[in-house]
Amino acid sequence: MNKTKLNCSLNDTTELRNLIIENPGLPLLIFCGEDSWHDEYPYEQADVRRVGIEELTLYNDYWLDKDDYEEKLADNLSDEEEYKNLSDKKYNRMIKEKVAGTEFVKAIVIYVG
């Protein structure tokens, strides 16, 4: 019989288990990177890259943390007619106000692949 130890996606589940036990009310989000599927089989094993608690918002079909959301929002709105005449200071303040008014979801996040 082959005694080779098989490589699992997550060999030690302690961190994930503790996050779930300590935060049972949080949702679970799983993000799969491009290395998680090679189009050969309908399901393939992939490695877990990172596990943690994050606060994210959904923007244009992408989940983003506050810093990435603020940057993306600032880039996307910079060409809008209603904001073109704002000074940099007023524009940045407006972006920060929009970020502050945005709903973020606190979740246990698993990055795969």
C-alpha cells in the first residue's frame, strides 16, 4: 500500500475552525483565483492561500475592501461631469463621504488558488 501523504487544500484547519467558532454569526465568502481551476475537470482541488476576517463591499460585481473601494470609486468617478469642477481637496472629501456611507459586510473570507 502507498504510504505517501496526500497534499490537502488546507492541512491544518485550526485557524479556520477558530474563526468560525469565535464568529458564528459571520457569513463565509470564498474567492477562487485563476489558479484554482484549469478547465480540465468540472471540479479540481486548489490550495487555500489565505483565511481571515475582512470587511468588504460589492462594487460593480467585485468584492473590495475599503481601501480598494475608495481607489476604484475615485478612478471611476473622476470623469463624471458633475465632479469635474471640484478641487482635489473637495473631490477627495466627496469620495471619503461616499465610502463612509457605503455598507460593508464583515465576513470570514477564504482565498483559494
